[in-house]
Amino acid sequence: MPNDTIFALASGRPPAAIGLIRVSGALAHAAGRQLAPEGLPEPRQAALRALRDADGHLLDHALLLRFDGPASATGEDAVEFHCHGGRAVIDAVLGALGAIDGLRQAEPGEFTRRAFENGRIDLTEAEGLADLLEAETESQRRAALLLAEGGLRRQIEAWQEALLRLSARAEAAIDYDEEDSVGRDVSLSHDCGALALELDEWLSRPRVEPLRDGVRIVVAGPPNAGKSSLLNAIAGTERAIVTALPGTTRDHIEVPLALAGAPIVLTDTAGLRDSDEPVERIGVARARGLIEGADVLLWLGEPGDAPPHPRLILVHPRCDLPGREQAPGGSRAVSSVTGAGLAGLLGEIGSTARTLLPGEDAVALNRRQASQLAEAHDAVTSAAAAPDVVIAAEHLRQARGAFDRLTGRAGVEDLLDALFGRFCLGK
């Protein structure tokens, strides 16, 4: 329940040098005094205290910190116990807290959810924190930290202030115009258009998903074109089975890699051909779906047979074989056996993949954020083109609603369980 006082281990699993146990809620200070009879320190000051259970038995000597709501991470009264990180010590302190009436173990992500519900962070910052906990590369860490520290929130606040000024001008024109109908305000339309252009620029930026999940590089072509051999050569390991028999690859194989600093997911697919064999037909259908969803497509067939794709790289494989030394125009000659042409191909894949990634120190939107920002953009664009101020005011109101959903002020209840379920216990 929201009013419960919760506690959990907020550091890594023991054994460790230090174990941080966090308590948050109305009874946090009382619980701190019960475990530390010497009393709590002043707010935001650390003090060494002896921790004791309800029978007075010594549990540990720990640093104790006190936070008074709303000036705390969760917006509630909070206490932190920085104990020795042995399993027995942590279990003993958690057990003593669990024996106090009104306290319960926190659910995963519950501390951060309370911070969101109490207005300490908005939804974009919570999403950034979730990404930060899952970050595995330096680029992912930097992008997540920008969100978690309020990079997008501050920009949204500036847009909201501009939007409120536009709405106020529209409402004032409606209220004070003595005519029965209110015409178009050219100045208001111009300023709405300027805001729409700014939102459009943000929507055109690379999304965070390729950075977080990897740029999808799909290797495709007819059977026995050398797709699996190329995947193995790029991956540097035998991940795909290679034989001279057509149709060896029945399903796709994914290999996550880092290429020139860019996270990629390299995918081998079944050879594209008509087949009466049921399993192979399923593999071909999946291959076609992967081609459609690819960020970058490596095509190993005849150039004229390549599917249309915005980021197509034509590959002429097996250039080490007699008669295949010269690649058709626009194709890269590559040998998975000798490695010829492989460095150039990897360079082109890496440079193409980087165009899909956000720039360093640039705030990147995820799909949900981009969807809400697109709604705001469309509403502001409609306001700029509205034939009269009354219609413009209604479109501006719709834009404000989209921004509220973007920050989590409204209409996101169904998203919260999924988001905070990504957090670990104690966060």
C-alpha cells in the first residue's frame, strides 16, 4: 500500500564491504530510533550508531543517515543503514526491521515509484533510471544518465511554458473579442508553427532503442550465398552451421556484437527461395519479416534481386574463388575464408550503424516518448493552421494533454507496473 513504510537492501548481494539498507515512509524515523537507541543524527548527516534488535542484542555498528521528507529521494521520511556487508549482518538487520509493526519488505522498484508519485522525478527520469540500471556499454550509460538527470524533463518544461503562453493568448483573444466569431490570429499561428518546427527537429533525431537493444544488421540472400560463413567471420566464432547443402539455415541466428563502438545485433537468415518443405517455408517467411524490420541489410545475392531498403549494403561473397574476383558495380567483394574485403565491409557497417545512434551528450527519445511528442507536434501544427482562435485553443489543449502523458502527470497508470517492474529490489 502507498502509506506503508517499506525497507530493503539497496546495495548488491552480500557478502560485500558495505550493505546499504534503506527505509522509507511515515515510520522510517521511528524504526531508525528503535534499532539505534542512541538516536538519529541531524538530517543529511552521518553518524556511527550501535544497531540493536528488540531484545537489546547488538546487531552491528553502522553509519546511520536520516532524511526528512519531502527533501529525500522518495519524498518521504527515510533512514539509511550503512552496515557491514556480511550475509549474517544484513539478514539480522533486515529481520529486526521486519519485526517492527507497520514495516514491510519493499517490492522491486517501489522506492523509485514513490519518488515518481511524490513528484521527486517525472516519468522520463524514471525511464532513464531504468535504462541506467540495465546499461552495459559506455554509450548506453551516458544516454541513460542524461534522461535520469532530467535532460528531457527540463526541455519539456520549456516547451510546456511556451505552450501555456500560447494557450493564454488564445484564451484571451476569445474572452475579450466582442464579435460573435473570432478570426485567425496570424501572430499566434506563426508562434505555434515555430514551436511545431522545434518539436519536429526532436522527432527527427535517432531513437534510443538501437543504442539500448543494438542496431539490427540482417544478412540475407539466396541459399548457399555464404551468409552463415560471413556471420561467423564477422563474429569471429562458429555461431552458424555452414554446409554445402542448400537450406541448412532454417531459422535465424542472432549474435550481439560491438562494432566500432556501436552495439549491433548481427542476424543470419534462411536462404530466400520457394520451397515445398514446411519447415524451410517457415524459415523463409521469418527471414522476409526480419528483412523488413532490419536497420541495415547486407544482401549477398544478385544486386538486381535485392529487396528495397533504405540502408542496403550489397556484398559480393566468395571473392577468393576463381571467376568471382570482381564484384558487380556497387557491391563489396568479400571472402569469409581469406578475410579479403572484410575490414572495408565492417567499416561501412559501423559507419552506417552510427547514423542510427544518438550523438554523444544528446538526449534520445524512446518509442513511448516519441509517440507522445508526435501527438503534441501534430496538435500544435493543427493549431498553427486553425482557421480561428477557438479551434487553435482546442488543439493547444490537446498538446498540453500529450505533454502531461509524456511526463507521467496523466494517463500512464497502465505503464507504471511494467516500468517499475524493471527495477531491482531496493531501488
